[in-house]
Amino acid sequence: MKWHKLTPQHMAVLYFACFALAWALIAASLVVAAAPELAPGALRPGRANGHPVGLLLALAAHAAVIALLAWQAQRWFFAHGPLAVALSGLPLLVLVGELWLVAAFFYLIAVLHVWMACRHESIGKLQATPTRSPGNGHV
């Protein structure tokens, strides 16, 4: 695979799949590291005890859903431009609120890839890059 030939659709899938994996791994590492020293039920989905495991799992689930939509239902997903951008950008509110600015920056890049992919979408059909052949006027 050549990285310079990846389309915005491919980059959106790549970013959100990596987000899903990273959030899940961070949540798992917190659970494993805290397991011996915490009482049962201490890692509840809330932030009251200082462990953001529930938040991390929710972020992982969101990123996995966006990656699946961008991969399996790309025509539908990218045809609904504002909806796709809004759905993929929802975690930005949480990340900025938690002051996870580096993660928010990477999410912003991923959302911009979704926005660029939506701009390349015509009415219900992904636009292909123009082919170079003498028959269609391109040389």
C-alpha cells in the first residue's frame, strides 16, 4: 500500500480504527493495573473515583462505529456530510472538556479527513479520480 495514494475515506477509516484500538488498550491497561489494589466495583463507568475506564470504553465504541460506517457504508456515510462530520466530531467536546488536548488534536485531524471525504461525495456516489486515457480527453 502506498501512503500517498490513500484517499480521505481510507484515512478516516484508518484514524478511527486506530482510535478504537488505542482507547480500548488504554482502558484495559487501567483495569489491569488497578485490579489488585481496588475493591470489586471500584471501576464503575463514572469519574467519581478518578478512573476514566467507562469514558475510554465509550470513546472506543464510538470510534469503532465511525470506522465501520466509513468502511462498510461509505457511500451512505459520506453522502450525509454534515451528519458524518457531526457524528465523528462528537468526542471533541468530551476531549476538550477533559483537557486531553493532544487526543483532541488528533481527533480534529480525523474529523477533517471525514469532512474532505464528504466534499468528494456527489449525489449518492463516490467520485473516482480521473483516469488518464486518450479516449476521455486526458493525456
